[in-house]
Amino acid sequence: MKVKNVKRYILLLMIFVCMTLSGCRATAQQEQTSSESSLDLVYYSDYFSFVGRDDQGYVAFAIDNNRGKDGDTYQAEHFLVLHDEQNGWVELLGNGRYENRNKELERIPDSPYFKFSGSAAEGFVIKSRKNDLTLRIGAMVTRISRSGKEGLYEMGSSNAVLEWRGRTIRGRVIYEYLYKPGFNRLTRGSVGVFKDFHGLYLMINGTGDLYFHHRKGKPSSITRNQDGFLVLNGQTLILPFAEV
């Protein structure tokens, strides 16, 4: 990547958001599905961050999908951002809480604004007619995976295509998945867990990835305060601090 393009990449492609940490599920965990009904408190999150370009310029799009259970109640929300090189930040419909009518946890619940199909192993399709947007994602390659009593956290990345406002924008997606029992940020807050969270994602030459996040929360067996990976020529390098 040429030095003169670095500032452009950073300006257009990185998404700094103070938001809940998400994770990437590359494989289904049967024990999660079978045990979730017996848990009074549980939380799931799938986060997708897309970067790509066409002849009109670069586009960055991120969608965080969070859901949880607290006793007999079920919750769901979207967090959305989109940046277009020509028009700047673009407001999208669907930001915020919505009703989890079917009490879905393992699968991302559909909302009035977004519909989801597929899986990490097979690839995802995310559609929003109201935003004139479709994100088609290839099968995920797992980059980081950690599991234990505190849940499951994984990251991955893949090729992707964003269809938006008549444009076809080819690029990359990083995907994070988090499953955390005994926790629900949507009903009981997350002070001290995801404090001051910031994430940076760069696409490298259209085929590689650099992902890094920093937070000041309490580390756990599955999450780190500094975490990330680098993908070059199809090879994955876990950033050194992620292994501590």
C-alpha cells in the first residue's frame, strides 16, 4: 500500500465507535443453542464491518446486531454507520432497539429494516429494502477464536459485495461474534466491561485486512483490551498483544 494513500485509507475506511464489543462466529456451537433456554441472562452479538470501492470511490459500512435474554424478556438492536467518499456520513434507517418477537438468540433476529440469511460457514446475506442496501458476504475464515466458561469470542474476515443505491461495491468484511452467558448489556449495562471501546479496520490492497481494537474494560479469558489480526496474501498474523 503506497504511503500517500495511508491517510486516505484511514480517513475513509476506519470506523471508530464507542459501542459494544462484538465477535465472530465461524462455527456453530450446539451447546449454546441447547443451553440458552435454561439461562436467565445471556447475550449475543454479531458485528460486520465492510470496506470497499467502485469507480465512484470508497464506502465503509458497519452493522452491529445485538440481542439478549433477561428472565422472560428478549431484546434486540442494530447499530449502523455508513460513510461514502463523495457524500460523507449517510444516515441509515433502523438504528436502535427493535422487538425480538420470535425470541431469537443464536440467529440474528430480523427487524422491520433488515433481513438476515446464511451463516459464518456458508456466508451471509444482509438485506434492507428501506435503505436500498444488500451486503453479500462469502464464507468466513476464522482468524481468532477463544472459548471458555465466560462464553465464545471469534473474529474472521471474507470477501464481500455491497449493493447500495444502484452501485456494486466490492471489498472485504471483518466479522466478530460474541456469546456471553450471565451477562446482558441491553438490560443491565456494561460499565467496566467495554469501557472506551474503539475499533479500526483497514482493507489492504483489496484482498487483505488489518483489524485492531482497544478498550479499557476488564479483560477476560475470551476477550482482550487490545486485540486484532493482519491478513496478507491469505496468511493470518495474530497481533502479538492478542496472544497475551
